[in-house]
Amino acid sequence: MNSYMIVASFKEGVTPEDIRELIPAEQAQAQILKDKGLLGDIKVAMPRRTVFLEAFAETEEEVQAVIESLPFAQIWDLEYYLTTPPAGKV
């Protein structure tokens, strides 16, 4: 399985209220993905309106599907980066 770093920036016009409304669903889905081993660390830099997510999948298409299952994905602009070396490989 490969490791990816996803950089998620809140889209222009997203308000704090938009974010707060989605938090319960986001937390629930993130926990499901973590329990499945598909999502790792999540780091938030709110002053920069940016979130950094670690995710795991075989392909970029699969990791996109994982991230797009998060409710916040609808209010994020997303960038995907395959990390090296891939998870579990030296």
C-alpha cells in the first residue's frame, strides 16, 4: 500500500459556519477510515485554512475516493502527493 499526503485548502467563500455544520459527519467518517487503515494523521493549520491528511491506498484514484468520502471534501480544493518511499518499503 502506498502512502499519500493530501493538502486540502478550504475553497474561497467557505465560512466558519459551513465548517462547523460538517464537523460531526467529518469526525465520524474520518474514524471509519482510520479504523480501516486508510487514513492516518490529520493536521489542521486554520490560520492558513489548510488541512494536511495522510492516507493509504494502492493508487491515486483509490486515495482520491477515500478522501472524497469525507464530508469536508466538498468544501476543499485538494492536492495529492505520493510520498517516498512507499509505506512499508525501505
